[in-house]
Amino acid sequence: MSRSIRLLVAAASVGALTLAVGVTPAVADPASDLRVAVVVGDQELFTDAEHQVSIEIYDASDDAAPMQTIDAGVMATADPFDPGFPVDLPEGDYKVRAIVDGGASGWLVDRLTNDDLMLEEFMHSGFRTPAGFADATTVHFDAAGDSSLGQGLVAVHPQPNSLLGAVFDHEGDILDFDEDGMMEVFPVGGAAPIASAAATAEHRVMLLGDLAPGDYQVRLTGTRTVTPEVGEPFEETVSQWWPMQEDRAFAKTVTVPAGGGHWVGITGNLAEPPAADEPGTLAVIEGTLAVDETVRLVPQLPNSWDDPVLDAWLIENDLQFGTVDWFADGVPIPGAHGAGLVIGPTLEGKQLSAEFDWYGIYGWYPQHDATLPTVAVGPSTLVPLNPAPDPTITGAAEVGQRLTATVGTWGPGAVVKDRQWLRGGVPIDGATANAYTLTADDVGANIAVQVVGSKAGYATTVRVSAELGPVTEGVLTPGTPRITGGNAPRVGTALTANPTTWRPVPVDFAYQWLRDGAPIDGATSAGYTPVPADLGALLSVEITGSKAGYASQVRSVAAAAVVVPGRLTGTKPVIVGTAQVGQELTADTGTWGPAGVQIGYRWLRAGSPIPDATGPSYTLTPADLNRVIRVEVTSSLAGYAANDGSPTLVRSSAGTPRVLP
């Protein structure tokens, strides 16, 4: 029999799982001797760990010294299902203690009412107080040598004030834990952990000991494989608060009392729980179904173990809720999560139900289930308040407008009045003040305000105003746009459209530049640099302002004048070289603009052009002897002109010395 099936048969929690696995628990027959199993609660739990064990036998009425010490040899101390060491004693009443490796010890404690069934110390969640002689179970041997207890478990906790737990690896075997698991212990309300333990491939159970007395919450972290609809599976790290809670607000408090003790089964399960086979069987809603009452979701055992002690233990410790969502007439109740629900006045006349994640055997066995709907919620049985009149709303039903609630006079005396603004009858998140400013989400909806009055000893009462709406789009207030650089626009000189301030801020802007009223392809940014095609044209820009919930507005602005040519620029050229027949002269043009201008050259001898000398260099000939040489550099570019309006800019160099032979 596999270890997991043995667990389902032997562990008391199996009563909740027989439908799932088809196994019926069996009750062991009393044996003539007592078999003592010893389990050490440390990180080696559920491994093949072994330890030297001594078993001490005490007279049940005398704890001064053991009557007998038995060397049990090396025992498997990490398996709660080990058959144990046989002990046969004369007629009498006894108590039993086991000592591991001559150090840590524990007393035999049998917790169940059914004979020969153990409440497995390490197979169920919960707090264990340190067991002493007075807590130990009295074992009776009769004259025939038969023991009143067929088998018993001695739990040994080697570290004081400890937490023992793990993270399930989601493969379906109860004893397989995540080797990347981590346990972090936080003081209640504290932002940082005060202790942590990490699992390893060898020791996947985590143990934290020597905790100071106090109240704590535990976060468990592990890895899981995610298989997306598209792409390759990948590993991700996720965490939850014990027991199986995404939200720390619903984490249980782990208390280490001044007298010390041990917490077992601090486990996490990060898998997505499957739907239950039989909806409506794993939890029921208990409490009075009336306004102002509190109802609770209570976990149920699908099958009883027929042991009242065990059943109560399982329900109290081993059955846990993860995520809980409450519904009224099948519609989610906003903010209603967790096992408890205070019934508010808006739920009167509605049927309640809950969807929840349910976990058995300290988290290994997860299910997703839903309760059956309850009968309709009744009215409060408390003395009614006397609210009058119903609340009213002032303000315009237009995005951006501020609405104000007038709640009227409530009594008797001081009454707490909570506001909640409604959009189409549904609460608006965070809208709980006396005033509300309409947003884009409200367009087309009707708005109302709900007031809930509460006073100790009186029925909580709700009143809702008449609806205002439907809400229309708001109106933007445009600024006065202008064009920076638009007084004398030139080809090549950047222009910028400035929308100025539109309200309410912020506003998104779109731009379209136009040439003589026609859109310019691609000119849709705030900035635009005129091109040669714009010469003589009047540029303008259309600015469209838009904001969610508001009607868009368009404003235009034109430049103050038509576009004129851009400016050609250039420095005076310099001739480089020796003025001697046969030497080469070169024109150093300096800096000319704008980029892309076409540069031309003309060399001059005594002021007259030299035929065919139109390159950047010129080699002196005998004809240049005793003459002065100059060079003219010209530039031109479509859409640009010199200062005098000429399409070509001309710059002349200084003359050379007279050319030498």
C-alpha cells in the first residue's frame, strides 16, 4: 500500500475524503500488547530518518522515576504510520514516555474516544500544548496481558515554541512538498518577518523554533508551473498567508502562549482548487438570516469518522477556507469576503450564498464549492430608526460637475450616516463622501446616493435618493492657441503650435498643419518646419482637444504672414597654397548653410574669370605670372535666398600675392 493511501486509510481526516478515493476507514482490533510509535517533529518529517529511542514505563500514579526503561533501538521516527515498538507489561496502569537520542522526549497521549485509533499528531493542523505526566494517557494491562490501547503515538518536538509546515507541490501526493518552499513569520501588524525557514530538496518540511511568546501570522511561498494557452510552460513564485489566504486580512493568528507549545500543519497549497463533485456539501451558512445579524460560513465534513472528538478536531483545525465570496440573489456583494458576513439593510429580501475554496488535511485536499441559496433575508428585529426625508442630490448631470447629497434629519438623537454613491444602482468604488464629481465612467448612467443610518440598539436603515441622469458628456473650455515663430515664418525655421491651457486639465491634444487651408500630409505634431512647397503660402494649425467623458473641441490659429524664403548663410572663403606657377591652390569654404546647399566655385585672375576653373582647387599656370588670384564661392538651395533676395549667395576670398615664376 502506498504511503498516500495508507494516510487516507489511517489518518483521521480520511473521513472527509472517502467519497473521493473510494476507501473506507477501518478500526484496528485491540492487541494484547501496546505498540508505541515515535515521531519527531522536525524538518526530517516524512523522510526515512531514524533515531535511537528509549521507552520509559511509569506507574500511572507516580512520576518520580520510571519503573522500567526499554531500549527500543533505532526506530523510524519520521513516519506516523510506523507500526511501532511492542511493549508487554504486567497487570496495572501505566504512562509511557519516549526519549530520542538521549535528549528530546515526549509522553504518549491518545486523543480519541474510539479504541485503537490515533489522532495522528503530525497529520492534522493545530496547536499542541506541551504534554507532561498529567496529560499522558493511562494505559491499562489486565491480568490476561491485554492492553487497553492497541497502539499509541509519542510526539517529540525537539525545539521549543515551534512551527512545523510545508508547501504542497500540487502533484497530488499528500507527502510531496515543494523543495523551493519558504515559511516567513510576521508579528501581527508587522511589515517585516522576524524569522524564516526554507525547504530543500532533501528536507521539504520546514521548522521554526524558539519563537518568543506572542501573536504571529505566517506567509508561505513556493513555485508552481503555469501552462499558458499560448507559449511554453513556465515557473512562477507565488505566496499565500496561512491558512490558504491571498489576503493577509484573512490570515489566522498563530499564538505562542507564555507556556509554550507547538503548531503543526502550517501548510500552503498554491494550486487552483478543482470544482467539488457535489456542490453544496462542504460548507453551510449558519446564523440568523436577518438584517443586522452576522452569519458565518461553517466548513462541513462530507463523511463523519463517527468519533466526536476527531470530528470536532477536524472541523476546528483541518478544514480551512481559502478565498470566500458572498452573493445576494446570485450577484456578488461588493467587499464581502471572508467566512463572516454582517447582513446590511440592502440585503433584505435577498437570498445569500457563498463561493469558496475548501481545504482538507491541512491544505492537501482542495476543492472549490458553493453553498445552496438561503431563504430570503428578513428585516432587522431591532427598534427602527426614523429617517426623514429621503436624501436628495443637487448638481448637474454632466461629467466634471460636482454633485452634493443632502441627507436630511435622522433620529432619534445622533445617528451615524454612511454615504455611498451609486451608478446604475451599483456602488461606485471609493465614492463615500457627501459630494461626488462625475467622471467619464458615468456617461449615460443614472446616479443616486444611498445613505445607511446606524445607531446602537436600532435597526440599520437604508435610504436611496431619486436618480439623477442620464449623465451627459462634459464641455471642455479651450484656451487661445498661438504659433510660436509665426509672425514671420521662413522656410527651414521651426514653428510650434501652443494650445495654451484648456480646462479641466489634463487635456490630450492632436495637431494638423495646413497650407492655404489644405492639410499637409504627415504634419501632425505640435512642431512644423516650413519647406519650399510652403513659399508664399499661409500656414495654420488645427488643434483638437479631447478628454474622456468630454466632447472634443477644435481650435485653429494661422501664422501672421505668408512663408518667405529661408536664409542662405556662408563665410568668406580662404585660399590655401603657394602663389607660384605650377602650385595648386585650394578654396577653404568655411561654414555654409543650411544643410544641403549646393556649393559652386569660380577662380578669377586679376578680377576676370579663368576659363574652366570651377572646382575647389586650381593649379597655377604661366598665364597667372605676376597676377593676383581670387576665388568666388556660391551657394543655392530651393526655398532659400541671400539677404538681398537673390537665389544665390556669393562670397569672394581675398586676393593672393602676385604669382611668382
